[in-house]
Amino acid sequence: MSTTPPSASLIHLAAQRRLPPHQYMDRVTVDWIGDNRPSFPSSRTPALRARSRDLLTHLALPPQWWADRRLYTSLHGVRHALRTATFAAVLAETNGLDDADVATATLAAAVHDCRRHHDRADPGHGARAAVWLAANADTVWNHVGLTAAPRLSVRAATAIRLHDIPYEAFTKDDVTDHARTGPIADVLKAADALDRYRLPKLKWWPDTRYVHEPAFDSLRELAFDLVLISEQAHLTGADGSAAVRYALAEKGLV
């Protein structure tokens, strides 16, 4: 695999530790991602339930849901959100969750980064997004034609709060909250990690050590392909939602 970053790209800036607060995909970085395709074990594209396919097909995320609209098209913007939502749906179904919990995990994944201030580490953005979702649960669920049941809204917000806290940094209260979410918190953490193939350093790509999800490795190839296909589509002019829907269709998920 090539590890030498060309100039004038996110990977060049990452190598020099000069990544800006707002980071946007470029052609050189997309090509570099494709050139560094890992060797994956053979795997099948999972088959989603009809309700999950319908939710992902119609999951449009308004720019006003982002605290900083400059991030809507950045590395933590709408494309990341929709791909993470897809992985959450797949993982939730793999864990045998019912349709309500699958939808909850999917919607939590869709808005997990919406209160970010920038594309860097930004500790606490999960807690800010959790507060936002708690205040806007009806808006988010109604947006996709669902009803925000209080129990599910709390579980979604809690999973979002925990998503940017490493397991080893959990407090006693975090451990209690994690247990109350059932598998949804683990699903969200794993789904978020699967989308790390978009990041401009190989050492930042998905790593099983940081997740608690048995199906994680089986979805690596799907995750890589969705990143590559949707980012290529984005750079040819497709908006974020259209780019991800195209990638989902190419992989037979919708």
C-alpha cells in the first residue's frame, strides 16, 4: 500500500499535522483511499429488512440540524452521518434488534455529530448532540415518519452522549447509562468507527480494539466500499444524500 501522501490534499496536511478545523474531501485523498484498499476476507453484503431499506432511502438530513453549517459537507457532515446510519442499521439487525430499536440506532447515528464545532477531536460533542436530540426528538422522528417514544428517545440520546467517550474512560455513571441503552451504544460506536476509512491517515482507519461489536470485522469491506463510492460520487457533483444513496444502491443495500 502507498503511504507517501502527495501535496495539496488532506493526507498531505495530516502528515504535516496541519489539518484545518473544517476538512473537505479532495480528489487526491479519494484516490489515495482507493489505492490503499486493505485485503479483506471474503464477505457478503448484508440484506436489510424492508423497513430499514425504506428508512435509509428516505433519510434526508437538513443542514440546519448541524450547529455549524460549514460542517454539513465536511468529513463529519451529511455523508458521514448517512453512512454511519447505514452501518448502525446493519449492526442493529445483526444483533437481532426489533424494528423500533433498529430505527432508534439508525436515527441516533444520523445525528451523532450534529453539534460538532469542527472536524478535529472536539471532546464533548456527543454530550452536546445528546442534549440537542433530547430537545428535538419529535422533530427528528417525525422527519422520517416515526413517533418518538420517550424510552427510545432517551436511549438514542444516551448512546450519542457516550459515542465519543472511549470505553476505558467510562465513569461509573457512564457504565450505568451504557447498560441502560442495551446494544444501541455499542452499535453506534462501532458504526461510527466503520466510517473511519474516510480519514487521511492509515493509522486512523477502523480498529477492532476500540469497539465492542462482534460483527465489526465482517463489515469492513462494505464500509470501505461505501466510503470510496460515495466520496467519488460527491466529487463528481452529487450532493451528500444523493452520493450516499448511489453508494447504497451500488452495494445492493437499497
